[in-house]
Amino acid sequence: MKIFLLLLVVAGLAACGAGSGEGLNEQGLPTSSSSGSSSSSPSDDAVTLAQLQQNIFGAICTNCHTGANAPRGLRLDSEENSYAFLVNRTADEIPTLMRVNPGKPDDSYLIKKLDGAADIVGARMPLGGPYLSQEQIDQVRSWIANGAPRTGTGSATTKVARASAQKINSQVIVDLHFSRPLQFETITPDSISVFYSTLDGQKTATDFSLLLIDQILHITVNNIPTQAIQLEVLINDSELHPLLDHEHRALDGNGDENQGGGYSYVYAL
Ligand code: HEC
């Protein structure tokens, strides 16, 4: 099997320095310095509610979400209020969803409102923009994936908090965002499988490279044949070496709150 491990791990994005792509948001603009959580907790990159309150809820949302007349009754004007009005609280606009469903960022209305998901009622938040950078939204996601702890960084298992992919010519880049930083030593040729499917069946892709930057694993798969219709990335399966997080806990691939279990990401080409 041919796998190249590109140089891995940048300890905290701040280490990249100004001018690298890491400091830029989706529009290519520099991310505001207040959005980085890395500066305040070098030893543990997991996001706390206190950091979110300081950098996002208190700094941005309280222009509107303050006091007894806060929109939709959602007060974000102190750490206590943000917790009380978000976590396990029914969303006003879509009462079948919680604002924050601990452990489940994709089922949390807060994330849908920050992403501007197609199925929200009303507008994307912050109302009228500018919207949060992907990095800021990922911080909120990772706090929720961690179990949305009131204090500290929580004891939830480490999971894939979000996955995305993009195709560029014959390459596909899959990004797996973990809820905590991983140990890069555990990312080896035996810990990841990549397959692509054509109408003739499934084949193993052997030409890919891996790049771990903090909580995101970028998997670049090369030379995908034009007739391929689907790509699958498999990690942490029982046949594969488990991925470990920075505290040596095995990844919770299937999201059952226990360590271990496979995770698969399927991308239609
Ligand atoms: C300029 C004012 C304004 C700002 C700033 C703002 N919001 Fe809102 N927010 C509103 C209004 C008005 C509504 C209700 C109408 C709507 O949803 O479009 C709302 C609704 C919401 C809801 C839906 C609540 C529910 O239970 O249905 C969420 C969640 C939310 N905002 C989160 C945020 C967050 C998080 C921020 C900061 C990142 C933010 N908002 C910033 C005005 C604002």
C-alpha cells in the first residue's frame, strides 16, 4: 500500500504565523484575533463555554440577545444565561429541535442558525451578518460534540464532529474535523482505508496523503478515475488500527459514547 505521510501536526494554529492560509476565513479575510482559542489554553485545545462566551456570544450576539426582551427569549448575555437558555432547551422556531443537543452538533438548532442551513425559520445568525468564520462555528460545534459542558472541557468521547469533501479534477480532499486533537502517531497506513466505487464495483484507493493539523485530518486522494461515482473513507473500524486522541483515548467512531467503533464517510462524486 502506497501512503505518504506529509509532515503532520501544527501545534496550535497560532504557530502558523501571519500570512499563512490558516489565519484566513472563508472569504480569504484574516480571522479576528479574538476568535482563536489557542492562545488561552495551550495545553488543551478543547473549547470551553467560557471561551465561547468571551469570543462569540458575549462579543457578537449580545448586540441583540440581551435582557428580558431578547429575540425568541434567547439570552446570551452571561455564561450562566447562555448555558441555561441554550443547552437542552427547545428551539422556539423549530420546537422539535433543541437549541443545543449535547453531543449532537448536527441536531442542534444553534448550529443550523449559524450555518444558515436551508431548513431554518427566520434568518441566519448573527442577523444581518457579518457571519461567523468556519473556525468560529467549528469551535461552537466542538463544544457541543464534547457534550456542551457547563465548565471545563467535558468528558464526552472524542468523535468526528463534522466531515466535508471537495473534488478538484482527479483529486478529492476529505476533511474530518474531530472534537478533540488527535495523536498524530496513531495516523498510519493501517488506520485509514479509502475506497472508490465504479459501476463495476468497489476498489481500494492506494494513492492518498494525510495531513493532520490540530483537530482536522485532511485526506487527499489522487488519481480518481473519471468513472468513479462514490468515494468512501473508513477509520477506526475493528480491522484498522484505532485513532487515539491527545489524551490516548480511542476515537468513538460510531458515536455511541463508548471508545472505539468504525466511522465511515461517503462522498458522491
Ligand atoms: C442584530 C440582532 C441579532 C444578532 C446580532 C444576533 N441575533 Fe440571533 N436572533 C435575532 C432575531 C431578531 C431572532 C428571531 C428572528 C429570526 O430567527 O430570524 C434571532 C433568533 C436566533 C435564534 C433562534 C432561537 C430559537 O429558539 O428559535 C438563535 C439560535 C440565535 N438567534 C442565535 C444567535 C447567535 C448565536 C448570535 C451570535 C453569533 C446571534 N443570534 C446574533 C437577532 C440577532
